[in-house]
Amino acid sequence: MPEEKPTDQSDVAEDAESETSEVYASLAEQRYPISSYTPVAYENLEAAPESEDHPDTGTGGRFRELTLPKVPKLRHVVGPSAIMLGASLGSGETLFWPHLVTSYGWGLYWLFLVAVCLHFVVNTEIQRWSLATGESVFRAFERVHPVLPLAMLFGGFVSLGWPGWAASAAQIGAQGLALGTYDLAGVEVVGWRLFGIALMVFIWVTYQVTPLMYNVVESLQLVLVAMSIAFTLLLFVLIGSVDVLFGVPGSLTAVAVGDYSPVGTIAVLVGALAYAGAGGYLNLSQSLWIREKGYGMGRYQGRIKNPFAGDDPETVHEDGFTFTPDTQNLKRWRGWWRVTQLEHLFTFFFGLVLVTTMLVVIAVSQAPGATSDAVDMWLIEIAPSVGGFATSVIYVTLFLALFTTEYAIIESFVRNSSDIIYELYGRDAGWSLPRLFWGLLTVFCGWGVLILTLPISIADPFGLLVVGAAMSGLLMWPYIVIVQLVNTVRLPEHTMPGWGRVAAMWAAAAFFGYFSVLLIGTGLATQVGLGTFSVQMTVLGSAPGGYALWAVYLLVQAYTMYRVGRAKVAASGTVDDAATAQGWFS
């Protein structure tokens, strides 16, 4: 018998090291100071075949084939979720959830925990298409039908078009600074309006200080989020109740008390569920932020630069990229999906739960059974009762949270809207994407200044937040359905979501759809006077029109589950070694 050659352990180690180096980037290769971009000779790239191992092109052009970039370390991709966390801090976490739990009891807090878990899944699924193709989620919607991104644009403006966050941040900041009423050229102007205008102008100016728009947003948001968390921790140390905090697990079994039937209460609840993350139109920004950062195939797409900074523009190609599912690319996909989820888990998820829990504990211990709105609960009921240094910390904490949210809202709305308009109309018309972005930024900030300048009564800024939040909640149900259809019907087996995520997205659609029907039915019955659309939380006992709304809800859910499930079954076994790309919660 031939003598077996002994295995050389050093050869095995070298092979393993070589394999690792082909999947994970070295420190010298990563170069992720803030965002990363690799320009390519697009016209010279091979068009991907229309086969089962590449994304379905839908009504758009064919993808170009490129190798999936190597996977960086987790610390080099932190950023997009920090912006998302900033968008969340001043909404549900600071206002809606503390207000709801103090008013109705800890029995509602479990809804926050469910909602934030679902937001984690939804946000990372929104990232999936961009990670796999370098295209935005709106381009994916356009490949299905151009009306879909237009509907998102309309919903985004309706939910975010009024500067409620700027008004609330200004109101809190003005009270903290003891700003009064001022005479300007014979016209009396309330101090908080002037402060709000100053905040809008400041946000616009920050975009002018760097050639790359995304960089200043990420840098400032990281600072603002860190400060918000630090002041929340300080506030909890000063006035938080440790006994209440330790009692949270047991309190979750308590039954929430109170009447949820008024449309205003349901609107606050739906808004809180939407803003257990950034919510609505804001969530969709995750797709564009990871592309700007250079995640996955997004590294081959250009970033939006300041058109007046003098730097050469970077090209955002209409049709994105795809990779051949060989062993190396499949392992890289698994690595990219892992760091993408971890970045969102450690930054967004844990940050959100930490801040929200501490603020809810403070509110419950200081203002149990609060009856005023969320802003007044902090300013009128809690702040005066604690007094001294703690009162100042409350003002700073609330201001930072609300201003961080307003900054992220402006960034999100402008980036999403410029992408939609450019892809649907601007590209064919020869428009410049950076100039479109800068123009929308100027118009949107100017719109906020105009609203705060005109003598329009904004006696209740929180009312603006409730309307916007409720609309954001309504927007989530349809796009959760569309995102899961796109990610399963149009992506190949190795990049489509696994069955665990499919089930989680079904649950997310059912969850937000249920509360959307509650808000729509209650609103039609109480605000419009169409009692026939009255709905009940138990479904049974609804009016005839209410039953029709529930029937639509069930039909949408059944259709979505059928199409997604059929696509998953049909794709099984179509890509060799697809399991190599699958990992934790793939």
C-alpha cells in the first residue's frame, strides 16, 4: 500500500488563513474612515444573465456582475443604525412610550418590546436589497411598479412635512433658556419660534461644511446620540427609581387600564408602535444610508456630494450589481449579513431599549397616571417636581433627543425623496442628483422656517407629532408587505431571507396591519362621521364597514403569505451550495 503523506499542520493553517483573507478584509484593505466607495468601469462590466441565481430585473434593466467586496470588521461599519437610533430617540422613546406607560400602566410596555423586535427585522430586511444589489429599496419598488415609490414619497411628506419635532425641541429649549416674546420690527415673535428657526438654519449650514453629505450626518448623529444616552443615564442616576426598574419584569404581566377607543389615544398608540423605531418613511432610509456607507454591493455606487464643494461627482448607476454565487462570494455574503445585523443590534436595538426603559421608569416614578400630553408631562409635571440640577438635565436630555430626531428626519426625508425623484424623472431629464439633493434640502429647511415664521397657531406641537406618527404607522403596513415580496420573489435563493425571517416579516405585517385597521376604522367613525366603519379591537362587534376593513386586512395577509411561501419553495435547490451563504437569522 502506498504510504500516506502526513498532514502538514502549517499547510492547513496557511490554507485556513488564505481562505479567511479572501472573505474578510485586512485592516489595510478596509479603509472605512466614514464611508467607502470603489469606482468601476460600468460599461465594461458583463451584464448578468437572467437566471435563477441572479436577481429578477422586473421592469428595470439588467444587473452588472462584480465580486462581492470583502467583509470588514464590525467597528468599521457602525453608522447607519446610529442615525436611525437618533431618529428614534426624540419620538417614541422620549415622548410616546413614557406618556403611554404612565397613563395606562406597564401592561403596554410589552407592546414596545414586540414593536422594537419587529423594527429590527423590518429595518434589516430593508437593507437586504441594497446589500445584494447596490440599488436603493425605492429602485426595487420601481422595478415592481413606478407608482410604489411615488406612494412612499407622498406618504413621507404627509407624515413628516410639518416641523413638529423642531417645534417641540424649540419649545423645550426655549423654556430651558427662559426665552420670552420679542419685538422684531414692530411684530411680536415668540422666543421658541425664533429658536426653532435657528435650529433649521443650523441643520442646513452643517451640510455645507463637507464635500460628502453623508459624512457630516453620521459624525454629528454619533455625537448627538452619545450625548443623549449620557444625559439619559445621568438623569436616571439623579431621579430614577431603581425599585421601579427592578420591578419591570413583573410589571409586564399587569393589565393595561383605561379606554383605548378615542381616536386620539389610538393615534398615539399607532404612532408609538411606529416610533418604537424611527418609523414610517424614516425606516426606508436604512437602504440609502448603508449604500452611502459602502455596505456590500453598495460600495460600487457613488455617494452624494455637495455640488458646490468643487469635488468631482460620483456616479449612482441606474441598474445595480450582482455577484456570481461561487463559494467565495457565498461566504462573503454570510459575513456581510452577519456584520449588518450586529451593527443594527448593538447600535439601534440595545440603544433603543436602554434609553426607553430608563425614561419610562423615570416618568412612571415621577408622574404616575399623567393626564397631560407627553411634552407637558415632562415640562409641567416632572421638571418642577424634581427641581435644581435635575430639572436642567431634563431640559438638556429632551432637547438633545428631539433635536437629534429632527436632524435625522430632515436628512431622511431629503435623501429618500431625492432618490425617488431622480430615479423616476431626474435621470432621464439629465438632472444632477447632488444638486437635486441640495435643492430639496434647502426647500425642506425653508419650508420648516416658513411654518415657524407664519402666524399659524402651533399651541400644541405634540399634536403635530401625533398626526405625523400615526401617518408613519399607516405607511409601514404596505411597505412591509412590499419589502418581503421583493426580497423573496425577486432575489435568488442565496440572498433571499430564510424561513425564520419570512415568519418574522409575516408577523410584522400582521402586527402593523392590525393597528392600522384600528386607526383607520376609528378615525372614519369618529372624525368623519362614518359610523358604519367602526371597528372593535376584538374584531367581533365591528360595524359592517369595519368588518370590510378587517376582511381587506386578512386578504392582504393571506396573499402575502402565499406569494412569499411559494417563492421560497420554488427557489429551494436552484443555487448550488446556497446553504454556505446562510447564517444566524439569515
